[in-house]
Amino acid sequence: RLLLISEQNRLVESQNYQNEKLWEMNQVIRTQRHDFVNHLQTVYGLIQLDMHDEAQAFITELYTELQFSGEAMRVAVPELSALLLAKSGYAAHNDISFKISVSSDLSGLTIRPFDLVTITGNLINNALEAVENLPPAERQVRLKVFENSRFFVIQTHNPGFIPPELRTHIFIPGYSTKPGDTHRGLGLASIRKLSEDYHGFTVVSSGPDHGTRVTVGLPKRAERKIA
């Protein structure tokens, strides 16, 4: 009976979490719809004033934003779509260029949405933190979602270089290159543990010329290890 109650509580918790993420995505979509009307009115006003160059520049920026939303909505996991839209808003607020490329909708991924959001959220947070103090032109984060014959892959890329001697420490819980904050140094450790729990992998590559990439592979038909 205790095991049954525990399982029921876990299911309720998971359902509440999914409902919360769906509500967040609905709020983001409603906000974007409202803003889109304002954008159209702005374009119309610029054209009426014969400010065609300004109108074209505004349309280009608007198209880029809509393209991001379209990529986020291609993912077949609504909780992840909601996360990507929320992170987009955070990045824009902090003057960070955040772009995503989705070539797999992850429809065959069998891990819990809660764990997928944890992995992806920590990946994005880690990349955003890495660029937040860089000059505005260098604040760029890229997220790729794709698959190969064996794995679904989620990968972030950002400017910055992690020396080889530090790469052996970054997966240690609590370790951070930014001292003074006890809440740092947990993201990469959590990513690695969860990916390995599902028999996947986490790899960090970094170089002075090409920046830093963090790649997480999650096997198709993933099953979590039983502790």
C-alpha cells in the first residue's frame, strides 16, 4: 500500500508539473499574439510615413522572432516548447542572442518530460551564464536539437573557452569557475547524472577559436536505471 501511495503521489506530481508547463506555454503564446498585433500596427504606420527602410528592418527582426517560436513549437514535447519560449524571453531581456535549430521533434524520446526539461534547462542556463558578462555583440547562444541512428541529441554552443585543466572539474557537484555563489556548479553535474541514468552521455568540447559546446545524447527507447 505504501508503494502504491508513493507511485500515485509521483504521478500526481508529474501531472501537476505538466499542467504548469502547458499553462506557461499558453501564457507565452497569448502574449506573443497580443504583441504581434502591435508589431503589425507599427509596420503599417512606418509604411504610411514612407519609412520603407525602417519598415523592412522591423519586419526582418519580427520574422527572426517568429522563426524562433516556430522552431520551439516543432518539438513534440509541450513542456520543452514552453521552456524554450520562456528562455527566449529571458535571453531577450538580458540582451542575449538565443537561436535554436530543431531537426528532430523528439517524438520517439521515452524519458520523462520532467527530466528532459531539467537537462535542457540546465544546458541553456549554463550557456546563458557563460555569456552574460561578455560584450553585447558576443552574447550569443545556440541550441540544436537533432538525432542520429542511435541518439537524440541536444547541444548548446556559446563563445568562451574552458581550459583542459578545468574541464576535468566542471562535472563535480558544487564546482564553479565563478566563486562566491553556493548555488552554482550544480547544472552540469545534474545534466551528466540524468543523461547517464538513461544510458546516455554528456560531452564538453571547448577551444579558443570555436567556443564551447555541451552535447547531451539520449538513446532512443531510453530506460532509466533503477537505483
